[in-house]
Amino acid sequence: MAYQVAPLARLIEQFERLPGIGRKTAQRLAFFVLNLPEKEAKKFADAILDAKEKIHCCSVCQNLTDASV
């Protein structure tokens, strides 16, 4: 089912890019996010951006870390 609301369609497309997430699950996740209170949705988005910004591979052990050696 295609949605005419562009922001919703883009959100579903982004969830579909995640490994193991098909169209139907992406739709469920998108609707879940849309039903979150704005404050919770912002916390969710901030957590993604924060993790992307701060987490990297350790140069010694190759595990994920947010600290420097």
C-alpha cells in the first residue's frame, strides 16, 4: 500500500533500509513513531543521532566504544 503523505512514505522507506525489516514492519514502526508524544519522538531521534556521532570502533580491540584509547 502506497501512502500519499510524503513524510510518511519517506519514514517507511528509511525503516525499510534497516536489515531484516520488510515493508509491513516498516509501516508498523513508522506508525509507532508517529503515535509517540512529540517529546518521546525527539528523544528517539536524538538517541540515534547521538549514537551515530559518538560511537566508533576501538583502534585496539575493534569493539564499539564512545571513548578514546
